[in-house]
Amino acid sequence: MALGLALAAWLGAGLSSAAQAASAAPPAPASTPPALAALLAQEAERAGNPEFDYALGVAALDAGHLSRAIFAFERVLEVQPGHAQARAELGRAYLAAGDVERGREELMRVRRGELPPEAAQAIDRVLGALDAAPTSDRQRKFSAYAEASLARDTNVNSATNAGQFALPAFGGLLFTMAPEARQRRDVVAGAAVGASAQLPLSASWDLVAGANLRGTSPRRVHDMQTTVADASLGTTHLADDSSQTLAWQSSGAWLDGGRYRTANGLAAQWQQQLNRETQGNVFVQLSRQSYAGQAERNTDRGVIGLALARVFDDGRRLAYGSAYRVRERPRDAMNSHFGHQGYGARLGAEQVLGAVTAFAEWQVERRHYGGTEPLFDAQRHDHQSDWLAGLRWNVGPQWQVLPQLRRTIARSNVVLYDYQKTVVQVAVRREF
């Protein structure tokens, strides 16, 4: 009963206007009160003691020192994951900092536990207030990230491992692949940064923008150094249970320091909330791809597809899937073998396990190319499968460690495009 009264008290007093607090800018930290200063003087010696960390977190939160409060409550939960009051206070700290999603998540985790009726009702009132926050009060949103990774790639150049193969165009003459053109394994370092922004233009329209930059650098296979950049700018229309987005997208890829490919086009998406747990999407992408110094490979690409996602267990479990149709039409009709038609599907799932989220994904795509491969006297057909499994481990506020395993099997009747690869990677990500 004490827990119920305590939770009900601070929820009623501290979050009676939760929707407004969550949409407002985080408050500036106040000066350090004497009680908080006394606790901070003992932090070096007593940090890790749940009772001390809880008291420190409450004092810091009440004084407006949100980051220090979050760290303190996280320490409590590392030792006592079932400490409902610390988790509830952590949710309040996230809401005060403007991180509505994390605040909601922590409150929902408390709600799923065994609670007295008055505490459960208090949390339900706050969650209901957050869900009912009017769209007209939407604030500008900005997020960014930086990531560093290290990977072991068994086929860094995505090449066949065949040493010899016959060329039908030359009467079955055997061709020997140079070692550097065959499958090569290496250790690959990577780095990435990105940002996204959402700016309300009116009660139902938003301006959306985003940009990402990613690079990889193999330790030995230097000619496979890559840089990829992309940016988007568009608008989103918001309705009660749906949204429609139209955006211009542009991307570029560089290989071994030289420009490799650019793509520019439009992307459109209709997103529909079917019920509280289920969301559907229809998406279309149109782009023009150009290859530096290889005009014969230039294509116009189109993709259309459907996607469905559903959450279970109050958001602790997620399942999603999509199916799509793709077509690349060569801009030079004399090189029809560079174009293809295909279709694909993706299935995935996520499961929250405390501070760790496990995820897995499978994707398959079949491609049928036009024309005939000049050297192989055959029309090319590809079947590619990708498996991905990994973890997102929240090691601290805004910090994640992401170990993952990816397996690719590309089957083709043209030996140059038949390959396999396995990538084991660990990344460290900081969100802002």
C-alpha cells in the first residue's frame, strides 16, 4: 500500500499535466540545493548502493538536474531491476527531459508489474494524458547519432569464390580469376553520423528532413573503402489515425575515393494506424541511378510495397513484415541486361529483455534481368537471402552497444554474381 500511495502522490502532483510537460523544452538545471550537495559529496564512495542512489536521484530530479537523476536511477535498476519506485522516477525524469518515448516505456514497464490499484490508476492517467496530447501542441523534434563499429567480413568485396569458369561466348574457354578479384576476407572499421528533424508547419503539416554519412575502411583490402551519404527533405500530413509523407531523396556512393553511383528521386508513404497495436504502410519510391564512367549501367528504379507492424505485450515485443515489387529500367535500351524486375519480402521481430533488445530479420529478393549477359550467353537470374540477428544493449542514457551477425547468400546462374558472406560486427552508438 505504501508503494501505491507514493506512486499515486508523485504522479498526481508531478505529472498532472504530463502531456504539456512532455512537449515543453527541458527545464534548465537549478542551483544545487544543500541537500543535493550533501549527497553529491558522498557519491564517489556510496554510488552503487540502491538506497543512496535512489535518494540522490530524487534530490537531483527535484532540483532539475535531469541527467544526474537519470544516471542515479539507472544505477538503482542495475542492482534492483524490480525497484518499481526507481523505475517510475526514471520515467518521470525522461518526461521532464522531453524524451516522451523513453518515459512512456519506463512507466509501461512499471504498469506491467504487480501494483496496488491506486498506483495502477495513477500511471494509467499519465499514459492516457500522453496519448491524448493534442497534435496542435507538437514541438520541433531533432535527433542525431554517432556510431563507430568494428567487423569481421568473410567477403568484403562481395565476390565469387570460383577460381575458374567457362565463357560460353568464347566456345567454353576456361577463364581464371585473379586472386584479388575473388572472395577476400578482412577486418573492417566503420563510422557513421546522422541527424533528423521534424518542424511543425501547422496543426496538420510537418516539414521533415534527414541526413546520414557512413564510411567503411578494410584493414588490407584498401580498394574496397566505401563512403555513402544520403539526405531527404519533404512534408508529412497528419490526420487522426494516419499520415502521408512525400520527400525528395538523394544519395551518393564512393568507392576507393572515387565517385561510384548517385541516385535522386521521390519517396511517398501512406501510414495508417489500424488499431492501438497495429500499423500499416503503403510505400512508393522512384529514383534515377547514375554510375560514374559507366553510362551503360544507368537505370531508372521504381519500388512499390506494403508493410505491416504490430506490437505485443504492451510494447515489449514487435513483429513486422513487408512485401515489395521492384523494377530497374536501363536508360540505354542497348544494354537491357543491366535492368531487372524482381520482388522481395522482409520479416522481422524484436523482444525487449530489460536493458537489452534482441532483434532478428530475414529478407529475400528474386531478380530477373533483361537481355543476355554478353560473356555468358545467358539471361541472368538472382536469388538473394539475408539473415540478421543482434542485440541493442542500453549501457547508459543515449548510449548503446550493438553486436550483430549478418549472413548473405546470393545465388545466380552467372558465376560472377554468385557469392556468400558473413559479417560479425560490434558497434557503439551515441544518440543525441
